[in-house]
Amino acid sequence: MMNEQPLPLEHVLAHVRDTLATDGRVGELGLEVVTESDVVVVRGAVSTHARQDAVVALTAEVLRTYGCPHPVRDETHVTSATVPHQEPEEL
């Protein structure tokens, strides 16, 4: 029986990005997932606080699946779709 080699960290991070984009708990495209000093950092905008709350748990879940022991730091922010604070420009 052959021993499986662990995936390179960059491949694991690609799986994290894919999961953050496709899993319904987060479902956000374009999140940045990088390592800094052996910590996996997730950055970018999410649309709700519930999605932001799920970022660390989902990222840690994927990392565990691939045997990656790195801790996770959430640097995401929630975007708001508020009404502009000024009147629209008249042409």
C-alpha cells in the first residue's frame, strides 16, 4: 500500500477558497485565503454576519480534512447595502 503524500499548502488553500465560495454557510466569491506566520488568514467582504461567523469554522473544517494544523484568523468584513447619504445628482 502506498503512503499518500499530503497536498501542498497552496492546494489546500485553493480547496478552502472553493469551499468558501460554494458552501451555503458562507457562499462568498473572491475571498482571499493566505498564510502569514503559519496562520491561515481569510480576507474580503461577506454579505451577512451569519456568513462571517461561519468563515473560521468552515475554513478549519477544510484544513482538518487535509491534515493541516494551521490556526485560522478571520479578517473579513460585512458589507452593507445602505441608502446613500446624499441626494442623487440631477442632470
